[in-house]
Amino acid sequence: MLRVLVACVIVAVETAALGVPCVLVGLIDRGGRLSHGIARLWGRLVVRACGVRVDVEGAPAPSGPAVYASNHASALDIPILFGYLPVDFRIIHKKSLYLIPVVGWYLYLGGHIGIDRGKAFRAHRSLAAAARRIAAGTSVVVFPEGTRVRDGRIRLFKRGSFLLAIQAGVPVVPVSLVGVKQVVPFGILTLRPGRVVVRLHPPVPTAGRDAEALAEEVRRIVARGCGQEPTA
């Protein structure tokens, strides 16, 4: 428990120390590339403070924009992807997160894509704007399960992220985060040293695809990459 508390203190200090520079850089570079570079450093420092080693395996990332679809098993997934996914990406998030000091400011100034889920019309309009951003060259990371899955099993992928990829005309890259539940089996308070693999799979084309069928295909790829047989 002492090791976990020390790691949490280090992570808090690193987040505070790098969060402010991220926000300040975002005021200058509204494209978000420089902010992402700082966030990448943050992710690596957080993961190392937790005693976790990350290896990246699999197919090379495509040169153009894509939607990267990953399983989601713990809070550690976000720093892992920021630190080690070998592309410049943005995340799709609820606009309400802008109200959180430092984190929300970073998301806004760093060029991340906020979705207004308050009303159907606003949600549709913000999703259309997100599709245009992606088509113009912005890669994004999504967690299609919608929330963290406590037992690590790959659940059904929601179709919204895949509809976005189809509308933007970009491929979906399945990403398997392997071994996360071994380092945080029951949440961050059960943190233990270990190894996580970020496994990239070949891009899945989206032209002419049905979003629901595409979501299921990508889910099966991600599950098998994690050593699981896909289940409902």
C-alpha cells in the first residue's frame, strides 16, 4: 500500500507540473501538436512512476488520419495511450469536462474534440464537426465500450465511434491493451509492477460499411489481440 501511495503522490506532482505548461502551450499552438508532446511525456512519466513497462507491438500505424479503437479496463489506459501510441492523436470527450480546472483547459486548448451530449440536435452537429476534423487530418482515440470494464472482458462496442469513422472516410485501427488487469487487477489501489503491451492491428477500411457490423468486427480483433474469445 505504501508503494501505491508514493506512486499516487508522484503522479499528482507530475500532473500538476506538466498540466500548466500544456495549457500555456495551447494558447500559442492551437493545433495541439506541442501540447500533445507534453502530454506524451506526462503519460510516460505516469506509467513509469507506477512501475509499469509498456511495449508497442503489431502493425505500423497508417500515415493518414484514423480512428484508433481501444479496449478500456482501467484509468491507466489513458496515460498508456498518451505515452506510447505512436501517432499524434486527439481524444473525443464530453464538453462538460471543460469545466474541470487544468484538465478541461488542456482538452480545449489542445485541440481535442468535445461532443455536446445535452440535446440531440447539438450532439448531431458536434459529431458532424468531429467528422470534418478527422477527415481533414486529425486522428482520434476512442473507447467504444463507453466505460471502463472492471473484469477486463471485452464488451460490446457502441456504434457511434464507427459511424464517425465512416462519415469521415478514414479507417479504424483496432488497438488491444494487453495485461492492464494484471497491473491494476481491482483498480489503482491494487497497482503492482508489470508489463503492458499496446498491440496495433492492421487498419480496417470503412468505405461502404455498416457501423454496427464494423463495430463487431473491430471488437473481435481487439478481443483476440488480448487473448480472449469474443463473447456478447
